[in-house]
Amino acid sequence: MKSNSFWSVRWILTTLLAIAGVAVLARLGIWQLDRLAERRVFNERVLSQLQASPLDLNQAENQAADLYNMEYRSVSVSGEYDFSQEVLLRNQALDGQLGFHVLTPLRIANSDRAVLVDRGWIPFDQSAPDLRAQYQEPGMVVVNGVIRRPQSKPDFGGIPDPPLADGETRLDAWNIVNLERIQLQVDLPLLPAYIVQSPDPGWSGLPARQQVLPEITEGSHFGYALQWFTFASILALGYPFFVRRQLRQSAGPEPQ
């Protein structure tokens, strides 16, 4: 008579793997629900800022510390640019053409502080300091834009900015807007967020203003969660039937 004991080493290992598989699949489902919750919090935060009244930065000096939490709120500020401390943001495209975004400190009028402004896109071959000087906007200007948070590290798969080499005192081109590091080479105290200047119907030249706002959607997280929970349920409910069938087959036909 063939042994059909469920408590053999093979079946114990198989059962443990099945239990682990159910746990992993269920955890993936929970992870997607967590991401959905995070997305909803993000959407709520962005919508609240998009619906808020525009912030006049010249009149809101006492709110400067809160700018980080005002991401995507409309903002206006007047002042003068300091082009001597301008930097570039790499890997920016416009209509399929590679280039840079120009990031320039703006000395806020009647203030001892500055805010970094993304003035827009210029072509790759115009990035040298002497060439991009043609895109300067001297004198007192009024900037209308959107508040954005800086980054301390690149997104997944991105390349961090390198440390300064021996003899270097500054980086001219950056992979991310890392205000903490940019501040080290700017002699003006920068606000904790930066401004992306909005497109203006009266401005058709370069730098080309670009304003990209996030999509307010919940994405596919709920669907993915259902998918993972379905797989976990199939494995959890189907495994006992599989075991029963295998044990019956190993036992052979019942005696007549």
C-alpha cells in the first residue's frame, strides 16, 4: 500500500510555500491599498493648493517657512534676478528637442531673501553662460508661477548630482532642484521652495515657459489590489483541493 501521509517532508515544504505565497500576494494587495491611500492624500493636498487664492510673496514674508507645504499653489513675486548665480536643470525637453531649464535666484523686492525661479526652457546648444546671457531679463520683474518642492534625491532610476571635484566651487548644471546643495553656492538666503514660472500669452520667446501639473487621479492601485487579493484567494482556496487530489492519486485505486 502506498503511503499517502500528508505529513511527509515534501508536503510540509509545499504547504509552507503555499502559505508564504498567499502571504506575499496578500501583502502586495495591502501595499497597493497603501499606495492608493497615499495617492488620495496627495490629490487632496494638491487640490487644496490649486483652489487656494494666489499668494503674493512680497506681502507674505512671514509665510516663507510654510512654502514647502504650499506646493502647486499659485504665487506672484516681484524683484530682480541675480544672473551671476544662475544654474541649469538638465534633461528637459520641449517638442522633442533636448535642452535645459534656467534656474535663476530672484532677489525679492524690499527683502534680504531670494527665491529660485525656473524661468523656462532653452536649447541644449545655448547652455553656455555667454550664450544664455541673451535670455536674461534685467531690471525689476514680476513673476507669476506655481510653488514647487525641491528634491534631496532623484526619483527612482535617476542620477544624483555629483559632489564638487577638487578645485570646483559650483555646479552649473544639475539633475534635480536640490535647494539645500544649491544654497551652498548662492550667497543669498533662498526660500525653502522654488517657483516654476507660468506661461504668459504676452511672452513668446525663450526661455519657453512650461507648466506641468500632476494628474488628479487614483491611478490603477485599487485594480491592482483586487488582482493581488484574487490571486491570494485562488491559491488559498485552491491549494486544499490540489492536495486532496494528489493524495488520492498517490493512494491508488480503492480495493474492490
